[in-house]
Amino acid sequence: MTPPEGHRKDAGGGRGGSTPGRRAGGRGGPRQQGSSREESPSKLNVPGASGEPVGRERARRRPDAPPRTKVDPDPKGPPRPPLPEDEEPQLPKGVIREIERALGKGSKSRDVALCLSIGSQAIAEGRPDVAVEVLSWARHEAPRLASIREAYGIALYHEERWADAMSELQAYRRMTDRHDQNHVIADCLRALGRGLEQVASAAEPLVSDAQAPEDRRAEAAIVWAAALADEGDVGAGRAVLRRFLERPRSGDAEHDLRVRYLAADLAERARDDDDAQRQLELIAAVDSGFLDVAERLEGLEHRRG
């Protein structure tokens, strides 16, 4: 299950005090302004549907952020959220059947399905607080439903509750034997300051899976490459991105532009201005208004005389 998050605008931002718009890869990136690419409207994206990558780069570690404390869960669970009586869950029939198999037909399964529907839409509309409220109850009532664990994990991720989000998404992975949310798990690991080996072990299976959604593979490559660069191995980070961009299905989709943006950034850090310019020109040929590409190209040309 992949809850939606609306049209992605981030291009990624590495750690270490990087200037917004100059350091791509992983989390906390700049917002795209004035792009000529038409934005698609938010849509409900639910179990079994492909859609926008969920790995939004918001997992930036802020030095002034207070430590998160773990609260012992209430054995009675969270209260049932107020749900509309006249609304039906907007979910595929297969998901409804999955919920009914687990909970039986009746008001409880209907309420859990409605929470999943409302939670998914709330994520799409940028309201993870609403999603967490309804999905926490659904998770307590149906902890063995992978679609609930996945949606709840994504909502927690958008609330920047990295450890809790990772726990839910790892449970989803164990229950389904799928790694299609590994890009988010990898980003949580990076946000929590875990070692490069752990980040790579989460990202690599998804990057290498030719059958996985291309946008999610791109997100995993971005997080992995940025983590390598964080550790000072810019060359290895560039190699990760190069292998992804050389895949047979490489093209001019937005996720390809995002990967190229980080590739240009790392090329500059490696003082390879030729490759940096090439990557930026390839982006500009598709979308001249993508982030600060025009300004960066101008800066490169000025620097090179």
C-alpha cells in the first residue's frame, strides 16, 4: 500500500549545513519554484496502486530539535476517532476484502477501512497529523494488516517520527516480504544517524530491483548516494547515481531529473565541472525551471570563464 503525498517538489538536501538548493540528496531539500512541468493533482493512492514516491526528503536532523521520548502505549489503545457516518471507504475492492477477511464483515471492518481511506487522503493533502490520528486507531484494531502498518508508517514519517515510522515500515516489510518502502526506511535510518552500512542495506535491494517502481528506486539511490557523500566518499555516491542513470529505462521523468540534480551536485564537489554542467544541461533540456538549475549553470559558466 502506498499512500499518496501529492506532487513532489523536493529535490533533496544533504546534511552538514549545506546551502539550500546546492546540496541534493536525501532530506530537507529546497522547494521547487516556477517549474514549467505541470503538477498533477493529488489523488487517492491505496494498496496495490503505483504512484508518487513516498520518500519525501524531510528527514533532516535539526541540532535544536528536542529529543523524542518514547511513551508506553495505552493498553486500551487510542480512542476511536470521530468518523463520518455517511461516507464510504474509497479503497480498491481487494483491500476491502483483505480487511473483511481479517476482521469479518461489520462495523469494525468498515471503520478500519474508512480510517485507511481518510488517512491516505490526509497524507495526500499534507495533513499527516490527521492521518496519524485515524491510522493509530486502525493500527491498534488491526495490527496484522500490512496495508494499515504501511500507511501508518508513512504518516509517522511525515510527522518526522523517524524511529516509530521505521518500526512500522519494517513490520510491513516482514509481513509482505516486499522492499518497496525501503527508500523511506533508509531515510529514517539516515535521519536517526545510523551508520552507512545500515542505510546501504536498506537502499541497495530497492535500487537493484529492476521490477520495482522507478520513482522509488530513484529515491533509494538518492538517499544512498547522499549518505555516502556525507561520509566523505563522494566518488562512491556518484557511482550509485551513475549506475541508476545508466539503466535501460532511464529517461526524463521527474525522478530522473532529481537523480541528475544530485549527480551534478556531487560532480561539483568532486571538482568535475564538465559532468556537473552536462547533468544540469540535461535537466534544463527537459525543464528549464527545475529548482535552481538555470542559476547553477550560469554560475558554472561564469566560474569557467
